[in-house]
Amino acid sequence: MTAASNQDVSASLVIIGDEILSGRTKDANLSYLALWLNEAGIQLHEVRVVPDVEAEIVGAVNALRAKYDYVFTTGGIGPTHDDITVDSIAAAFGVPVIVHPEAYAQMEAYFGAENFTPARQRMARVPEGAELIPNPVSIAPGIRIENVFIMAGVPKIMQAMLEGIRGVLRTGRKVWTQALTIHAPESKIAGGLGAIQEAHAETSIGSYPFSREGRYGAQIVVRSPEEGAVTAAITEIAQFCAREGFETSGLSALE
């Protein structure tokens, strides 16, 4: 990573694929990317899921790259006809698609000339002016163009690509998180939580209800770029629960 700063560094994600929207494939990249970015001091602020339609991809990428420091895309860079991410992002930037000579050479050496089929050759195509992101798992590279990172949809490959760009990302403040489970209905804790949130404006306090074996409760998650603020707020929540006689569990370590 480049040197961290006290500034917020923002990111967004575009998940591309009809198979995600139809439910045939469950996305496994969002949670991994969000956690990975936070550890790096980059905050994921927005996620969009779009179909394999060029206009939809272009619209999402152009809107998000103007709004956030980084845009990540997953999916649609394979060898088949319906993998249109490269073409769509080239259109978003108003540049042609070219064959990247380094990508072509790497894949030809990997597959062998006799097995380097036209379908596989498609994976050497990039928007003009783009750089390659190494892929140590299956050789076909990811792509970077300006602040947009075009990643594979396969989780194992996407994760390996992330490590390949770790050193080029500008990093900022990390957001600290701590959680506490309260075994009481939200209706009984809402007033106290609201008062604590008002008293700790530098934090974000979220309540996520659940029902387990007929018992109602909520997981309370406190987030802030200030580590001490998270500790102070979660401590006050625990004290509030003790005063009111609410059972608690699962106080997580600060992360």
C-alpha cells in the first residue's frame, strides 16, 4: 500500500452478471472485498449489481468512477461471447479495445500455441491505455484503467488479484468496528440506543434484529474511524443493558 493518511479513501463495487441477478450464482466477493478494503484503510461506500448489458455497465462505471476514489468490478472477463466487461468499460472511457501484447504472450506461453484458442485470446483484450493486474491462479490478467479495477468473478482469482494491487492503492483511515448482542426486543432497547447514538455522534450505531428459538434480540454494531469512540460507545451500551436487566453476549474484539 502507499502511505496511509488521515483522509477517507472511498471505493465502490460493480458486480456484473445475469447469473447473479437471476440467483443462479451467489456472489461471494462483496463481503471479502469490503473487509479487505477496510483493513487497508479504504471504505466501500456503494455496490451495484448490473446485468450483462453494455449500457448498464457503462452507466454504473461512469457514475461511480466520478464519485469515488476507486471502482472495482467483478465478473465478465472470461473467454465466452457473453463476457462483455472489457468492451463495456472501454466504451465507458471512450477508448477502443486492443490486444495487450504482454497478456497475449503470457497466456500463449501458459496454454501453448496449439491450445491458445480464439476464445482464450479474448482474455488478452483490454481497453486502450490499461495496465494489467497479475493473476497467479489462472494466468488471464485483471485490468486497471485509471481508478477502475476490472477483476475476475471467481472468488479465488479475485482474491489473488487483490494482492497484486495492494502496493498501488492509496490508503486512508480505517474504520473500527465492535459488536454486542442484546437478548431483548428492539422495541425495548430503541430508546436507550437512540440516546447513546446522540451522545456519541462520532460513531455509527446499527441495530440488526433476530429471532432464535422464540427469543428476540438484536446485534448492535458500532463503527467509527476513532478507536476510542467505538470503545466508549459499546461500553455505554453494555452499561445501559446491565441497568435495564437485558442479557448480553458476544462482545467482539475491536477490529
